[in-house]
Amino acid sequence: MTQHEAAGAIGQRNWWQRNWKWAVPVIGLSLLGLMAAAIFGLLSLVSGMMRSSEPYRHALAEARASAEVVAALGEPIEAGFMPSGNININNDAGEADLSIGVEGPDGEATVYVEATRKRKRWSYQTLVVALPDREIDLLANAASADGAEDGDDTDVRKSGAAKPLDTD
């Protein structure tokens, strides 16, 4: 055995000793990427579940059908990525409390929904579009439209359709 071969056999390093300087950052970045993908996947799953719920779809449809909202935001009105709030459904009963970001070419707003479910039917306590300068009560607008169709407009809340925000 020559002196060169003996030095090579004694000083030979394994794979980790030769490559740890680039392997550690690659492994770390890979783990961070996997964690970010898992979090994004979970958020997408939750968002998809909320988007498929009846209160979410109803609120968005009412906002898009409201002439006042369309006049304020323009068309088309699109929903934001992630609604916030909660939906709890247990058999035929449940409740929902959501806030949905919406935007159009002329501005942004938030749709607030509070609803309860009994015997598989949703009833809405709150359905409001909050603009920067005022709120539009979509339930009052629906009551106005129902009252006008029935011919009885004596008990319709016309003044509550669009009210200025309190700035206190």
C-alpha cells in the first residue's frame, strides 16, 4: 500500500460529513414548505366548507341581487378568499355567524350573516353589507320588496335600508 492510498483510507469521510453544509438547508426548507402546504390545505378545506354552506351562498346571492350594493361596489361582485366566523350544524338544527369580504370594481365591503337552522330551514337574523360609509340591511330590503308585492306597505321598515355608520 502506498502512502497516498493509506492517507485516503484513513481520511475518507462518509456522505453526511461531505455534504452536510447543503443538506441541512435543503432539509429545513423542505420541512418549512411541507408545513406551509399543510396549513394552506387546511385553510382551503375550511374555506371550501364555509363556501358550500347555505348561509354563505344565500348571503352572497342577496348581496349580488341588491341594487344598492351593486351601485356601491359595481359589477361583478366577487367574494374574498377566506370567510371568517363559524357554522355549527347538528342534525336538523344549527347556527351560523359569518363575515364575508366582497369586492367589486368600485370598492370593498363586508357581508355579515347571522342565521339559525331549525328543521332543516335557515332563518336569518342579520344580513348586512357594511360599506365604508354606511350599512345596507338586506333583510329590510327583502321586507320592502315583499311588502310592495303584497300591497301592504304600512309596516315596512323603509328607513332602515341604508343607514349611516355611527362614528362615535
